[in-house]
Amino acid sequence: MEGKHAVAALGALAHATRLEIFRLLVQRGPEGLSAGTIAGKLDLPPSSLTFHLQQLLHAGLATQRRLSRQLFYAVDFAAMNALMAYLTENCCGGEACIPVCRPAVAKPPRARRKSA
Amino acid sequence: MEGKHAVAALGALAHATRLEIFRLLVQRGPEGLSAGTIAGKLDLPPSSLTFHLQQLLHAGLATQRRLSRQLFYAVDFAAMNALMAYLTENCCGGEACIPVCRPAVAKPPRARRKSA
DNA sequence: GCTATATTTCGATTATCGTCGAAATATAGG
DNA sequence: CCTATATTTCGACGATAATCGAAATATAGC
């Protein structure tokens, strides 16, 4: 991860609405949520939601995929982990302080009965 | 951790200069660095540096302590860990995806020969 | 108390971000 | 192709953030 990229990711998260969206998506997992579902949960006007989703996309923190008429958004877990790693890189000069993160990879999505 | 607080912390990090400062401090560990040292390493005018340090302080990501004429800044590692935890809270609905972080506590500072 | 060093506060300027209505685009189904 | 639904693009306005010089404050040593 590069500094500019990390700043973009952090900037995307540094907003109340976007952080809520992000956390919704984190909880949801790789399957993601449709724009409409998110708009419903957070009670946002559609144009505002799109704006924020674009920010998350451009920052590389979320992915987008179409399913029929709806667009599903999901967290890019690899990017999330990379960001964590970047923030804590070489913490305490490598001494035995071992602060925070153990990056790992999210499991691939699994089939479900109903989608959101 | 609360949402507003997390937004403040992320906003503090969402800036090229502040992210550099933060990472310098993360690497340095609990001992911290003096304002002057940071200004030297990043080649910043003093008033700009103060501005950014205040942001980190207000966001609760850094601590300040005076040592003679100099002010030392250090990362608040507990706050850093809390932020990570907040971002990944209940990831994937608690299913066995286990994405990222294992919060832990930074060790307390240890005595050193020379300070910076 | 005077001088030097370290850092902060103040103030003005410029640039970027957030909001949201209205109109445009994409997909699905008859 | 016409209608309905889902989402995005455009545009304009108000609000917030970043920069940095100059002056002010804090500490130390003589």
C-alpha cells in the first residue's frame, strides 16, 4: 500500500455516513448489499448515497457488481486489511510491542437462499 | 468506541502530512518524538506542524508531554487499536471469515539512553 | 530580568467537500 | 416500445479544511 492510496481510503472512511455504510458492509460480508437496501437502512436520498458509494469505490474499499436491476456493494476485504497493515507498519521500531493486526484473507462468498 | 469519535480519528489520519506524522510516531513507539524532530524529518513550517499535531491530539490518536523545552508526541496505541476494532466489528456477521484484527495492548515505554 | 530556543496562536486566503433536487440512464416485463 | 423500478449524473450552494507568516507564549540558563 502506498501513502496516497491510504489517505484516499482513510478519507473515504472519515465521514459519518460513509463509515456507517462501510460498517454495514463489513458486517454483511462478501455478499454485499444493494444500493436500495443501504438507502433504506440509513434513510438517505439516492443521489447522496451514490455520492458516498462512489467515494468508497474510488478509494478501493468497496466493490460493485450488478444483479439484475440492482447494484450490490461489498467491502474489499483485502484493501481493508492492507490499510490496517499500513497504519501499523513496523510499529515500535519492530520491538516486541506487537500492537494490532494480523492481516488475513476473507473467505469467498457462499450461496444463500435470498439476497438483499 | 463511538461513531463520532471514529470519524474524528479517521479524519485526522486522512491527510498526507498527518499520516506521515502518525506513521513516524507508530514506528517510534511509546517514547514519541519532539515537535522539532518531526518538523525536521518532514520539513514543515512550525505553524503547520502544530496544526496537524493538534488534529491528532483532538482526535485522541496522539498524546503530548513536555520534556524541558520540548513537547513530545506519541501515538495513543489503545486508541489506535480501538479504531481498528471499530472498523472490523462483527465482520461478516460473525461467521467464520475472521478478517483482520486482534487488538492488543502496547507495552509501556522503557528507559532509553538518549531521547529525540 | 534578558536572551535564546521551542512551540503555539491568530488571521487571512484558497481550495475542497457534502448535500440534494431534477433530469438522465440502465434493466426488466409485459 | 412503453412503463416501472433502481441508480447515477449534473449543477449549484453553503460549509469546512489546509496553508503559513507574523506575533505571542513557555521554558531554560546565565
